[in-house]
Amino acid sequence: TAEREIQHFFPLQSTLGLIKPHATSEQIEKILNMIKEAGFDLTQVKKMSLTPEQIENIYPKITGKDFYKDLLEMLSEGPSMVMILTKWNAVAEWRRLMGPTDPEEAKVLSPDSIRARFGISKLKNVVHGASNAYEAKEVINRLFENPEEN
Ligand code: GDP
């Protein structure tokens, strides 16, 4: 398939994926299935309540924005699923599977994406992913003690 040919041109990469606290257990199960079906290895996964400091690390570019307080509050309301996702071109592939930030936009542009299917609003858009490979590495190293171990 075309997918199989593309793999030869992209290195194996890991990204940080996160399922936000408002996701129901049924949605989490469906999202984990979508992740596996998309060909990601779920290298590590853990449920954890993020501290404000960890949230700041996960969203390095958002701290000055007016909705940061809402984001902090929303991510503090319960445990998140934090994942290391490994695949060829994982950073971009995970962003593609998540879909656009705004679920309403996602429903139009990418109806099969996670945010189109389960997102409630721009803020409660069920999932997060690192923006680039550098950020992915940084945040994985902070959140996982042995990121290289399977
Ligand atoms: P992402 O990388 O697609 O998650 O998007 P961003 O990095 O731009 O934003 C980070 C998170 O902040 C998003 O996932 C949303 O939860 C939240 N967010 C982004 N833009 C808005 C906005 O305009 N309003 C609100 N309330 N939240 C937003």
C-alpha cells in the first residue's frame, strides 16, 4: 500500500499523547483502539493527575494566553492518560489522528479524527499532542522516568 511505501521515508519517532480528564472510560477505550488501528505502538501509558508545573511543561506556548487559566483548571479536574506513542513520523501522524483544535472545525475538515468524534469544545477537545519532535522529547523526559524502556 501507499502507507507501507511512505514508511521507508520517515524515521521511527515518539511523541507525547494525552487524553484529557473529561474523557469518559468508554471514550478512552475507543481512542486507544483508534491509536492501535492507526499503527502506533503504545510504548508507555500511565494515568496521572498533572501538577500545574507539569501542565506548564506540556503547554510551553500557552502560558501567556487568556484561556490558560481555563486550561489549567480543566486539566486539574482529574487524572489524564499520558502516553508515549511510537510510529514513523509520529508527531505529525498523531496530530493528524487528533484533528484540528476546534472540534467543530474537525467535524468539517477531518470527520474521522478523535476531536471530531469526541470533542466537546475548543477547550474540552479530549486529546493533546506535542507540536514538534523537540517538544515531544522534552516533555516525555519530564513525565516518564524511563522513557526508553518498553
Ligand atoms: P493543540 O496543540 O491543537 O491542542 O492547540 P493549542 O496548542 O493551540 O492549544 C492548546 C489547548 O488550549 C487546546 O487543546 C485547547 O484545549 C486550548 N485552547 C486553544 N485555543 C483555545 C481557545 O481559543 N479557547 C479556549 N477556551 N481554549 C483554547
